[in-house]
Amino acid sequence: MIAQVNLPDVLAELEAIFDRYECALVNNDVDRLNALFWRSTITLRYGVGENLYGFDAIADFRARRRPQGLERTIRRRLVTTFGRDVAVTNIEFERDGVDRIGRQSQTWVRFPEGWRIVAAHVSWMDTP
């Protein structure tokens, strides 16, 4: 069976939850960020300078991260849902004073407790 892509109600739901994620990120709301990640040993986050395996490593990184310089401007955003329970979000972003383009991708899964990030990747590329 082929998954239905971007069902309007599911897409709207993911767009809204991604907005909450973004707000939590730029405001360093660690509790909200942690709540949006799946509490599992197989959750992962590849960062710009760190590979984090498991929810505990991700939460520890968030607790130790400096809260300065988190503001960013999203240049492009693509949210794609597959069926009712899986989604992928991708953005390109800029930060003031940084002469590179940031990229972020996340895989989201709907669990009984709600949508959670199961995998994330953040990287930088040089400005063309």
C-alpha cells in the first residue's frame, strides 16, 4: 500500500507542532524540546559538532548548551507527511553573523503520547 502524502489535516497538525518546536528552540525551552523527542535509546540527533545517540544524550546536550545565538531565520521549509503517523521536516536557515546556510532535517512519528522526533540532523554548508 502506498502511503497518502500530505493529508491536509495531518499536514496542518505537523506544521503547527513544527512551529512549536521552532519557538522552543530559539527560546531555549529545554523542557519543551525534550518533550518533542522520543524517549528512546534509539533516538538520534546528528548535530554540527556532535553525534547524540539516545534520548538521554540529547537531553544532556540540551541541558549544557549555551542559550545564546539560537535565533535564526528560516529560508525554506518543507514538511511532508506519509499517511497519518510519519512525517519529515526539512529547513534551510540563516543566523546573523554566520556566513553559511544551516540545514535541519527531522523524522517525526506519531506515538500514543503524540508526535515525536525520532531522528534529527543539523549541518552547515558554505554560502554558494
